[in-house]
Amino acid sequence: MADIKDQLIETVDENGNKVTFELLDIVSVDDIEYALLLPREQENEEDEVLVMRLKKQGEDYSFEAIEDDEEFNKVAQYIEELEDEIDE
């Protein structure tokens, strides 16, 4: 897989607005890859990282929302464990 970290990702939201994200990292949980995305233009001061399922289609990548709560919680727990390891 090509290294897509540290890239800016431009996409269109459900309202047709162009949104730019910084790709912070890619993590793999249960053989599924997830992208950690930070919106470049924050409306508030809090940095809200989005976690989306990463799919490769040929040479292109797409991002899918995680609809299943159990899947999201599993990925969130994995990310928290990584952060705890970094903080130690």
C-alpha cells in the first residue's frame, strides 16, 4: 500500500460543502484499516479527530463512516490503548 499518511484529504460532505482533512494516522483493527482524520478548519478550539474505515479501490482510497457502535467502540478502545502506551 502506498504511504498516504501526512496528506491532506479533500472531500465533500453531505451538504455539498468541501472539507479538508489532515490524515494523522492509519490503524489496523481485526484486519480492517481505519483512518484518523483531523478537520483542517475547526469551528471550535477543540481538535476533534474523526475515525473512518479506509477502503482501497484499485489505486484510489475511500473513507466510510463507521455505522456499527460495537465496531466503533472496538476501534476507539484500540486508539486509547495506543495513546496510553505513548504517554507512558
